[in-house]
Amino acid sequence: MKLLLSRHGNTFDPGDKVVWVGRRTDLPLTGEGCRQAQHLGNTLCQSDIRLGGLYCGPLRRTREHAEIVAERIGGTPLPIIDSRLTEIDYGAWEGLSSQEIIAKFGREELETWERCSAWPRSPGWNPSEATLAHGVTTFVEHLARTQGEDSAVLAVTSNGVLRYFLRLADNRLKVKMGGRSGKVATGNICILEVRKGNCQVHAWNIAPDQDCLSHLLSSNWFRNGLRC
């Protein structure tokens, strides 16, 4: 199975105060966020790819992103909402800027999360890290059972959750990333392959219009068996 992961598009306009938003803050996409979703849909459409499944978290920003992609592609199944793709509740960090978090809780917690995804001691993060990781694992296992090895699936989620998909993989690309957290920019995507219980990362945090993405999407590796 080819698993295409997308972080939702922008939820802040230029000049807005950028704060941490988790599952308790249900923001819509901005105009730029909608354009980012359109870019992904256009790239998939131009690559003549037909998805066997499209999933997203229940928050508005992920639903809107998935719906725009589906509209652009045409003929794609409607997005299926899966709670395991819901962003983390950032607890006491919710609604604060990074500088406000540092002032209140110290620099170390923020930097270790950003650098290597170390779960912070600050109160209120929910669900537990173990529950979040288990949810990601069972989501991928469910897709592997129901989609088949030669299908392609797109899942739209948020930055915190995406880091836990990276933990499933153990290959050269992951090793090359070293201690980096696996943070994904808004609108960017990741490509994984799940086969016979193994998960490999083929691309991480790339823009949908990058040449390498176009190459991956047009290659025999990605196109094989994608028409459902």
C-alpha cells in the first residue's frame, strides 16, 4: 500500500499572531490554506492518480483540506473522518505563541519537542503519548488490511500526529534525518509504503509541486496498481 500523508494548509494569515492550536481549537483554512489543498489536488490529478481511499481528522482544517483535494481530483471517494487523525490537545500550550510557552515553561521543553518529538512535562497534553502512538499504528494496520498492497491512500492530519507515522518506519531516509523531529510544514506531504507489515518512508516534508514529488507520483513504483 502507498500511503500519502498531508498536513493541512495554513490556518493563519500574514500578520496574525501564530499560536499553538490542537484539537480544542477548530480553525478553518485561510485562503492560502485552500490554495495549498488545491495544489495537492492538482498535482495528483495531473499525475493521473486515482486514490483508493481518502481519510482525514475531524477538525475543520483537515476536513476542508481533504474535501478540496477530493473535489480537484474528481472521482475520488469522499473523505472518511477518522478520530485517530485528530491533532494533539496541547494542554497548557494551547493558544500560546512559542515565545509565550518559553516564558512560561522554559525553553528546554519546547526545543526538545521541536527537535526530537520528546513529549513535554507541561500539563494537559492529551491523549497520552502511548494512546496517540497506538492510534497511528492501528490506523495504518487497518488500511493495510482493507486496502490491499497495491492500493493508494491519502490521509490528511496535523503536524503533531504526523511525527508518529515517522516512528513506524525504519529505513535509510529516517536514518538520514538523524535526530530531527520530522516536523511537516503546512500543505506539505510525506510518502510511505506499507508492505507485508513493514513501513518505509520514500519522501518526508516535501511540497506537492516539487520536482521530486512529480517524479515519485509518475514513477512505476507509485503508479502500479493505483487505478481502482
